[in-house]
Amino acid sequence: MFDIGFPELLIVALVLLLLVGPERLPEVLRTVGRVVGSARRSFDTLKAELEREVGADDLRRELHNARIMEDAKGLQEELKGAEESFKALGQSTKAELTAAEDALRAPPTVEAPSAGAEVETEAHPEAEAPKPTPAPQGELAFPGEAQDSGGKA
């Protein structure tokens, strides 16, 4: 801290001896020693308290970071579970769509008219096959399923 060597201390001691005198010099040195010791103890106490607080702040910060990491791991696990459920939902939806597509592509079965039934001579295309209702955009209507007011099957 201070670069005080023996020559500087000798000069300070001589000045003190001249100013205070030989009778009061031991008393003054004792008082100065007590004041310096008291200041040093106060400084050490303050330093220890600051180190404890800094250590406590670091500990609090580490605990906070550990809690954040635990929360992040929990969220990651939840996301993995959600991803798996979405994959399963996508696969089941794909299977349903494939089945519906196959059902739509299958040729319609036409019943043969019975021998006693009358056969119409004029064909009406509207009467032969009912037109499917168009599904709202973004949704798929499956044949044979009734649609509710929300438009979902």
C-alpha cells in the first residue's frame, strides 16, 4: 500500500520526539497504536462483511440460475411430449385422409334395375348422383358424415 521504509520511520520518530518531547512520547505512541489497531479491525470487519455479502449475492445468483435451468428442462420435456402427441395426431390424420381418399376414388356401385321396374328413357345428371357439399376452406368433409354448425365433422 504505502512504500514506507526504515529511513522514513526514523524521520517520523525524530519529528515526533521534537514535537511531543521525551516524556509524552510513549503515551502518544500507545494512543497512535490503539487508533491504528482500531481502524485496522474496523477495516477488516467491513472487508469480511462485504465479502460475505458478495458471496451471498453470488450464491443467490447461482440458485436463481439453477431454478431457471430446472424450469427450462421441464419445458423441454413438455415440448418433447407435445411434439410426440402432434406426430401421433398427424399420423392418425394422415391414415384417416388416406382412407377417405380411397373411399372417394372407389367406383360407385350401381344397382342393376329389376326386370319388372320401369327404366327411364331420359337421364337427368342432377338426379343420378347427389352433388357433395363443398367443405369450407381449410377443412375436409368426409362422405357420410353430417356437418354441425361449426363446420367440423
